[in-house]
Amino acid sequence: MSDQKISITYNDRVVRQFLLATMLWGIVGMLVGVLVASQLNFWRLNFNLPWLTFGRLRPLHTNAVIFAFVGNMMFAGVYYSTQRLVKARLASDFLSSLHFWGWQAIIVAAAITLPLGFTRGKEYAELIWPINIAVALIWVVFAVNFFWTLARRNEPSLYVAIWFYIATIITVAMLYIVNHLSIPTSLLHSYPVFGGVQDALVQWWYGHNAVAFFLTTPILGIMYYFLPKAAERPVYSYRLSVIHFWSLVFVYIWAGPHHLLNTALPNWLQVLGMTFSLMLWAPSWGGMLNGLLTLRGAWHKLRTDPVLKFFAAAVTFYGMATFEGPLLSIKSVNALAHYSDWIIGHVHSGALGWNGFMAAGMIYWLLPRLWNRPLHSVGLANLHFWLGTVGILLYVAAMWTSGITQGLMLNATTEGGSVLAYPNFLDTLNTIRPMMLMRVIGGGLYLVGFLIMAYNLVRTIRGAQPVDGTIEVFARSAVPAEERLGAAATLFNPPVVFSALGTLFACVWMFGGPGLQIVGLFGGAISAILAVAHFATRGTRWAGWHERLLVSAASFTVLTFVAVAAGGLIQIIPTVVVNKAQNMEDRIAVPYTPLELAGRDIYVREGCYNCHSQMIRTMVPDVLRYGDYSRMGESLFDHPFQWGSRRSGPDLARVGGKYNAAWHFVHMADPRATSPGSNMPAYPWLYTNRTDVASLYGKLNVQRMLAVPYPAMSPAEVQANVAAQAKTIAEELKVTQQLTAPDREIVALIAYLQRLGKYETVAPRTAALKP
Amino acid sequence: MKSPDSLPPASPPPGEDPLRPHTYDGIQEYDKRLPNWWLLTFYATIVFWIGYWMYFQQSGLSTSDGAKIDRHLAQVEAQKLAANAAFDDASLWKMSRNAVFVDAGRATFNATCASCHHATLTGGIGPSLVDAVWVHGGQPTQMLKVVNEGVLTKGMPAWGPILGPKKVSEVLAFILSHHTPPADVALAAK
């Protein structure tokens, strides 16, 4: 260690850029949110325009809030705090700028492509493949810039905020890449490599952990920096930080299947999803406790300081949402809540309460420091806080009421449980309309709060001089080798060895045969006892090892990766191996005809999955309403799967043949003509657009690569096949005076809808597909 | 639990808890014990996982979701079969002259059937129900079968499983109220 004193100027320019982008995209994302919430109340707000319909704008809302709003906020907070926590300027100004402008370009590309209907059809993973590659590249830029900065740090030991940033960077990279694996059919379209139940599992491994590692861990890191700074109090407990960090990153990954409870997902995965979600409760609350208890001795400051008000409320909402999550993961609770507004309320208490308020607190704290001028108006910041709080409470309370009401109505039966009490789906929808309106009001108030913050921001920084932080430090060449952990010491030490043994024995117990189960159970118990005994007698070695881990960034990163990778590997690999046609029992899907596939692509393009599920759960009310419960094999060839997550409209898994073609023809043009009271948008453009037949040949080739058993067809054969089926449908429509040319998109969509629920029965273990 | 502290605490102000020696950009850390209730919650959820997995995946005592719902559905079907057996042509005609049944049937018809058969029963997407043409048989029990089981090839959904026998019979009463019963039934109904 040299004792030469050097002066460092932080790169706060990129922090300011990300901060302003947060403000801008936050308002855009929330504005779209208020619009889509209004569309659910007033269908005319879809304006009969393709690029303004709910199905295309809802993905824009979710992507904007997650990746544009929280993304930019995260980058601002990570870059500001990391430079100060490691006492080093960001490694590369070029990479910092590339990161900023690259990310904004991605957001603009998303904002253009999503309304135009270019989508992959998977929630929060809708962006098309060229943008996916850009996201991955920019994320790598972020990672390089971050880890390079760590490598040049003048502070040997890593603070807890940095741990969470490391977990964020490596886990999001892993999740994003795996869930976006696709084979392109054109520059703008691709099919995901996974299909059916496997795609569902990968999607929710990603979706759930996007919540965990994009919306939670980076924000926890930000909390660990900005909250003690603002409160001027020490963090409550380092020990709690250690335990809740490692347990959080290990357990979170396993909980994804709780999005698929009571579905065709194999039962062992459902059980893992539910039980690990319950185990996640305490680790999540560890973060809440460390945040709230850090405020001890500073609570009086909440009266005057809007920053602390926002932080205290945000951490409280975090605690509420992470209690609600495990509750909703209990299978019987989920039977009521899944597909309902309760889930929407749950994510918004996280997004509005936790993410939005952390962002607001951080921005109010940073503004005076980055522009060297006091906040324009503390009064307006307080007004923002109260508008936002009332907005969230209205929103969340409305969604609880709405979700539970509709869930109870949909599941209610009469006449001894044999008949649905509310057979008409629209009765349940129209009962919750007042609550849906209340949601618009709550969300609107929240948006007004952010507009006030934007005004406050502009007034604060207008004419102000941007200022970059500086610090004088003793430069240090490197951490002495004897302090750092080598490869062996990283892996072979009491905490890691006992954790690995415990996980190994747990897997042997869960997945082994009858004999191995006993071995696993006893091995696990003995490991646990030995670990406790070892910790009781030699706890200082555990603590000393962790201290050394904190000066070894590479070792820390490797162990974090191992912890987050374990759960996914154990859940996904068996499913990938098993999810093959020859393994399907009971029922197996019939591949779509080329015209049906074209119709399916239209279904995906219009975002029908945002309101309609294709998954009849193993529950009597579901079966009474929609038909026999869905089997795993029935969606085997679905790339992407379309099981859905919210039923604003009824399930469509077996809608094929339920009505005739004429019904669909009338319904898509004017949903209220067949279904009075519906809030579904009309789709007039389907009656004028011609079906894209030219691309089908290439699409079928890609499907064949993905093991969908299509016979080889020449482009001419594809065309002939499409023309023949389209003609049949057009002629069927003619009988009831519904006149259309057979080459219109509505015909392809009807072909797809009318075959939903078609399957072949197979004998166990002898399933073979006829070509 | 024993304290694993290995590092000497920085000297805290009197009456304050010990702080960790390190500060990061001015941020200090206490090293307080984990709250017992928090630890117990964590342990309890782990024990629950072990017990839940053993019961549902290994003990052989639980029934699978598929088996469970198949049993429930068998009960539902048995109830419906028993209820449907009660209807014959004469009783359905009789119901069609009863204002209570007809009014209840009208409500269900308007909510469920009118989108295809029109509120005036004159037809649209589906055929007319007030003319003399009965594509699938004009006896009340034949019509009941059509409503219950649907004619899937023609786009008529099976309403029995959704509406249940009571509502289906009411709808039928409403439809029949637009028609005149045959002489023998009409006499019996009086």
C-alpha cells in the first residue's frame, strides 16, 4: 500500500444523465399505465387503432416501468454510490456514455416496436431479438464498467450495497440470456427455443427473478447506501446483512413456479415454487428490518425531511409486498387470486411503493448534491409524498377488493357445487368496474405526484451549476495477497462446504428413490447439526472468512453466481430433458396448420395473452367454466407458450369449436355485438389486412428446427394448404352472410381460435406422432 | 447463538452499541443480533418445506391434483344426471306455461343466448327459435339435449355444464313459451 495521496473526481455526469432519464421515462411509463387502466374501463379509448390497443400498450407500460424507469434509476444509484463506496472514479468515461446512450436507444426502439406489434409474446420479454442482443451487449458494458471500477478501487473491502449490485449484474445477465434464446424467422420476428411447459417454466424463472434481481436487489443496494446517508445513522446490523443477502439470492431463484400453481406444470415444481416462496419471507424481511431499524434514532427527522419520508414508506411497502408474495404462493390462496387483480395490486405495491418511492427519495437526495443548489421546494416534495401515498393506497385497496371479488365470483358454485353461480364471465367483470375506476384515480394521483417532482427538479436545476464530487484518498496498489482468498479458500471453507453439503443432501432427499431419500434426510440433518456445532465453537473463523471474502471481489462474484445458478439448474434441466413428444402421457398437441400458425402469430402480435389465458387449472370451477383441465402435452408445440397471467377475459384453451366461425367474425369486429358489457377492443384492421403467407415457409422451417413435427413442404405447398383452409372458412362464413376475402387476417385468426383445445390421445409411453 | 465477532469493536460512545471498525463513505454499521422472531420464522418455513414435500411427494398419503379433480367432477356429473332425469316432454311444456320459470328463463336467455339467437328469438348467427323448423328435433327433450350438449359442429356451445340443469330448463321453458303445445299436453296442463 502506497501512502501517496491522490485526488479523485467522480464521474457524476453519467449519474445526472441517468437521473434525468429516470424522471422522463418514469412519467412516460406511468402515463401509459394510466391510459391502459382507463382502456379497461372505457373500451373506446382503444380508438380502434392497432397501435393504441390495450394488448400492445400494456407491454409498453410494463417494459417502460421496469427497464426504462427502474433501469435508469438503478444505474444512477449504482454509479453514484459505487464510486463513493470504493473510492474510485468509474473506470471508463467511454463505457459510461455508451451505457447511457445505448440504454436510451434501446428504450426508444422498444417504444416504437411494441405499439407496432413486434413482440416475442412473453411477458416482460416482449422485445424482439435484435433489441434483445442490444440489451445483452449494453448489460455487458455495464458489467465491464462496474467490475473494472471495482478492480481499481481504493477501498479494499466491499460494502453490502456492492454485494447486491454484483448479484444484480450477474443474475440479470443469466436470466435475460436464457429466456431470450430464440431462432429468428426474419429481422423482426423469432420463435423462442423453448416451448409449452418448458417455456412457461423458463419464462417465470425469468419473470419472477426479474422482480428479484432487477426490481429488488439493486434497490436494496441503493437503500443500503442512501438510507443511512440520509438518516445519518449506522446500519442496524452487518450480521443481518450477511444472512439476508446470501439467503435471499439463494432462495429467490427457486420460487418462479409459484406463477404456475394449479396448472399443467409438474407437481414437484409447484411444490418447490410454493415452499421456497414461503422460505423467502424471512430473507426478504431481513432487508426491511435493516432498513427500518437503521432509522432508529432518526424517526424525528421524518417530520421535516421528505427524503426519509419516501425511504421509510418505500421500505414499509417492500415489507408488505414481500409478506403478500409468500401468502399468494400458497396453493389454495393462489386458486382464488391467480389471474385476478389481486396480483396486479401486489406488483403495484412493489412497483409504486417500493421502486417508485425509493426512486423519489433518491432523486430528492441527489438533486442538491449533483447541482449544488438546495431543492426548489420542500413543500412540493411533501405534497408529492402524500399524493403518492394516497394514490398507492387507493390503487392497492381497489385491486385487493377487485381481485378477491372477481376470484370469489368466478369460483362460486351452486346446486351442490355442480353449477357455476355466475356462468356469464361478463357478470364478474362488470361487478369489479367501480374498483377498476378507482385504480385509475389512484394511479392518476401517483402520476400527478411525479409530475410535481419533475417541476421541482426543473426549478432546482435550471441555471444551476452541475458539480462533480471529489475526494482525496491514499492510493493503494492492491489488496495484499495474504488478505485475499485464493480459489481453494473461496470454495473450501466452513460456510461454503456446509451450504453445499446441505443443498446436495436436500436434492438427494427430494429426488432420490426410497433408499436415497433416507440417506439425503439423514445426511442433511447431520450436516445441519455439524454446521451449528462448528459455528458455535469456531464462529470467528466463519466471520473471519467472510471478511476476507469482502476484499476478494472475484471470489465474491463466483460464489454469488453459484448461489443463484443452483435453483434454476435443478428446476430447468430435468424439464428440458423430459419435455419431449415421446414422454407425453394422456394427450399431445396436434401441430398447427400453416394458416393456424399465421393466426397464432396474429394472436401473439395483438397481445391477446395480456387478457386471455390458455390454461385451465386443476380446479372444479375452472373445468365447469372452460372445459377439461389442460394437460402438459397439449401445449408442447407452443413457441412461445400462451398460458397467460391475468384473465380480464375468459380462458381460451378450449374455445375452439365452442362457437361457430360467424360468432368470432362478429365478435372481433365488435365484441359488444356478441358479448354485451365486454371491455374488449375491436379489431377492424384484421378485416382489411392480408395474412402474411410469404413468411410462413421460413417460419415452418424454424418450427421444424424446434422439433415440431411438420412434414416437409415447399413454398407452393404451403400456399396451397393455406388457400384451401382459408377458403373453407370463408365459405362457412358466407352461409350466415359474413362476407370476407379468404386472404384476410381475420380468417387466419378464426382458423387458430377454432382449433384451440384440439389434441390427440396417446397411450402412456408409446406416444408417437404421425407425420 | 454465540457471537461470531472476531474483530475488536471500535470504541463506541458510552451507552451505544459497538460499531464495526470499518466505515464506507462515512456509513457505519452496527452488528446487532438477529431478532429471534425473525430467525424462528425462517426456521419454521424450512421445517414446513420439509414436511410439505414429504407429505405431498413422498408419503403416498396425498392424492394427485389430477385424481382429486377427476373425483370431484364425477360427483358433479352424478348430480347432473340425477337432475336431468326429472325432465320429460310433458313437464317441460308445463313449465313453459309457468310465469316464474319463463321469466327466469328470459333473463338467462338474454344474457347467454341472445347474442346468437337474438332477443326476439328470430335468429342471427344461430337459427331462429320461433319458426316451425327444428333442425335437431322439436320435442322438448330433444331441444333440452341440444342446449345441454350443444351442436359443436354448428357452433352451438354445450350450455349444460356451464348453466346447470335448473337454468337450462328455465331457458327451455322460455323458448317453449313462444310455441303452442300439442293438444294432448295442452289438455293435461290445464
